[in-house]
Amino acid sequence: MDNLSEDILQEFIDTVKKLPNYEYRETQLEMVMTIFKAIADDTHAIIEAGTGSGKSFAYLYPLITSNKVAVISTGTIALQEQILD
């Protein structure tokens, strides 16, 4: 892993640890890096993982910090509302 990747992951870890009642999930790190790489490469990424794996924050964090426009597709209205809340 290069220094930029390590910096990105450490920034993500430091951020989530500051959130009250937030449970850090190791599986999020791979998702975070996948999204950061897709943003850097200006390409698409598809993330599929089980319930409770931390997908929402794992893909929203890189998108928000990149200040880029993105399309996020969810499977249900409940997931859409969760993202907006």
C-alpha cells in the first residue's frame, strides 16, 4: 500500500472514531479504497456487501471528501432515506 492510500485510510479511521455510537468495521477499509480509486481513475465502482457492513459511510465518505458529483443507487426507499438522514 502506498503512502497516499495509508493516509486516506488513516483519515477515514480517525473520522469514524470521532462519531458517537459509531461502530468501526474493518470491511469498510476495502470499500473506502475502492471508491477513492474509482474517483481518482474517473471510473465506476460497484459495492456489494451484507447488511451492517458499513457500506453507506464507506462510499459516502470518499464522495463527500472528493467534492465531486456522483450517482448513488440503492435497492430500497428505506436505504435512500437512511442516506439522506
